[in-house]
Amino acid sequence: MEKGYKNKFTDPQTLKKIAEIEGSRDFQEGLNTIKKELEKRSSGLSQRWIIMAGLALIMLRTGSYIFLIILIGYYVYSKNTAEESRVDINGPYADKVLLPILQAIFPGTSLGYFEGIDGDLFQKLLPKSEEYDSNCHIIFADQFKTEFCNMQAYHYTINSKGDQIANRDFAGQVMMVKWQSKLKGHIRVVPLIKKGENYQPYGSREAEEGEIKTESIDFNGSYAIFSTDDFYTKLILDPSLIEIFNDWSKKMKLALYMDENFIALAYDSNSNLFLPPSSKREAEVLSLVGEYGKVRDKLADFYDLIHTIREKL
């Protein structure tokens, strides 16, 4: 790629910048906030269980159910008190850990940790899903303002008891880049249903779409191409890109949607990226370099693919 974007993620200078930020006072203050809160939660939980175990033991020995009432009352009171005093660690994690990492890669990058990309985009990628939840909206400060977020998608069914059941269709990441092209309508590349699956959230061919087959048996066995513009579809999905999609099919499900205004990819990685620590132990080993190491290669690959497609336009 003309700007060498993938190298920005794996460049040793990027790691050096992140390591320098890790030694800053600002980062250490944010880290201490996270550690103290998780330590408080851990010790408070242990203390509550000790008291409750003691009350339960007294109740069993005395046979007095007054201690059952006290036990229930204490549980409700301690739970509410703990929730009221709980400090949200998502904010410090986003501001003091994640944002410095992102800005070391692309200075000026913005982060909306509790937000996602516009939901209309998700419907284009997974049109048969009924609900979309997203977070960690990143707008990279590259010349194309590439956008990223975590996303989960669901559809609902009714079981034999009449209960509504949420079925997860997708758990992964979405990337989008705005790009003006002469494409007429849109192109969709959707992963095919695997053996044992019975629902296709990516949708089938619509009335206005044509289905395009490639010369690759592997590709045709993993993906379907639905398009309203045969010329641009065949121009973009050349043999080199077909092979890239074949390689991705071995790692995870991948879906593409593009029209004259943007390109979007959905990576079904079965994970969320950039999650804050959930325990005292995780907080103790938290580091900027460590957090970046968890996602560097995956993020670089995601970014590389969307800009490989963009360049073909």
C-alpha cells in the first residue's frame, strides 16, 4: 500500500513510543485508579461472603430463621452499597490506556469507548440480524479517517415455552472507510452457512442483485458474491483479492459491503478487542505494551485488508 499502513502497527518505533508513554505520570495515575478499584471490589466481595457464611452457620446451629431474614437483608444492603460506591474503570482504561496506544500509532486518533459506528452500516453487513450492539468506536487519524468498532449482532426466536431467545449471529469487529467511487449500486461478499448452522444473518441474493461466481473452487465454497454492478465487481475481486479472502476463510468469517460512498468489512473474530481488566490480578500485569501486543497483529491485518480493497478502486 502506498502509505505502508500495516507497518504503522508493527513498526518498532510505534512500540518505542508506547513504552515511553507507559512510564509517564499520567499513565501511572490511571493505572493506580484501575488497580485500587479492582482491589476494593475483590476485598469487599470476600468480606461479604465471610459475613454471610457466618450468619448462615449461626442459623443452622440455632435453627432460628431470624438469621435468615438478617442474611437476606445484609446481602441486599451490601450489594446495593457496593454498587453505589463502585468506580467505573472503563473511563480510566479508555483515556489512560487505550487512547495513548491509538495516538502513538496515528496521532490525533479519536475514541468513543461507549459508542459504535452508525447502526445502518451493520444492517447492510448483516441484514437478517435484528439487534446490533457496538462499542469502542475508533476514528484513526489517517488521511481516510478509517473507522473501527466492536460489534455483536442477534436475531430472536421463540422456544417451545413461548419465551423469546436471543441468538448471537456475530461477535467481532467492523471497519469502514469512506471512499467515493463510480460503483453503481453495491457489492456484497457474504460467508456461506457452514454445516450444522441453520440461520444466515448475512442474507441471500436480493431481487436487484446478480450472483457472481469466480474461478476459485475454494472461494465459491466459502463465499457468495451479490452485486448490482458486474463490471466493478469483477474489476475489484481479481484473483489476488480472491486469494486473500480464501486465506481469511481459514481464520474467521468475513463479510464485505461496499457502494459508491464507503467500504465496510465485518470480521467475525468471536471476541471483543480492547477490554479493560476484570480482576486485580489482570490489573497488576496491565501495561501499554502488553495491551497493544494482544491486538497488534489482528488490528494490522484488519486495517491492511480494507485498504487493499480501497486501492483497487
